[in-house]
Amino acid sequence: AAQPAERLAGWLADLAETDQAIERRLRVYQAQHSPRELRKALGRLLRAPRFLDWRASRKFAREIDAVIEMLAEFMGTDAHTGIELYEYALTRLFKIYEQSDDSGGDIGDRIREIVERYVERLGDSNPTGAARAKALLNLQREDQWSFLPLKKVWPLLDAAGRAAYAKAIEDEF
């Protein structure tokens, strides 16, 4: 706490040069005021280049904590874009989860927390219309593990959203 900001920034920069996880996390913090840059930073952070064994899954799960913090902070400034970022993050996480040994439950716990916050924010924003229903349906298609069950989001949709969701299912069937 007694160190000057410049010295702390230098130390962080040095750490980021030697540890990619720290660099990705700092980029997320740096981008949090621009939705476009934030999406790019999330994409870099939420990338698993290969299968994650249980040890790598635990390490990766700790990196997701930065995503959880950032999404919560961003929701206070722009709820609509924040919801879209939650959906983007969940889509990426579902793909990563598919390629991981999460026998310790670390990634799954983070996904559940993000889903819980997403549903809460979605309820606060009163989702309306077909666009939100389509986004929910796309998320549920990616979610093979029922992290986001329909019973959680159905009551949040308005009549138009429910009709659009039902029509999309019927058309697909």
C-alpha cells in the first residue's frame, strides 16, 4: 500500500511479460470501458487451446474470476451490452467446458455463478421481444449440461419473447 502507483504498474507489467494469465487478466481490466475492446479481451481470456486436464481446469477456473468481476462492474454502466457480454462469455465457456476435465467442479461452479448473475440481470432488465428469446435459445443450444434451464428464463420473457421462442423451436422441429 505504501508503494507509488508507478512502481506497482511497473511490477504488474513485468509480471504480465512472464505470465500470460496475468497479461490476459490485465487486458480485460484495461478494456472494461469499451464494449468492443472488452469483447476482444474476453475472447482472449476465454480461450482454451487444447483439452484441459483437471489441473489446468482448476487454473483456468481462477482466471474466470476476473470475468465474473468485470461483468458485474460493466452491468452498472450499460445493462444491455452487459447482458450481451454475459451471453458471449457463457457461449465461450460452454465450448471450453466441453473440452475440459472439470472433475473438481471448479469451472462448473464459475459457470453456475455467471448463469445466476446473468439470469438476475436479465430479470432486472425486463427482456422483451424476439431478439432476447433468440439469444436465450442460442445459449441453450450450446449448454449441454443444463446450466441454464428453460424454467429459469421462461418467466422472464414477455409474451412476444415466449411466442418467438416457441416458434423457433417449432420451426426447427
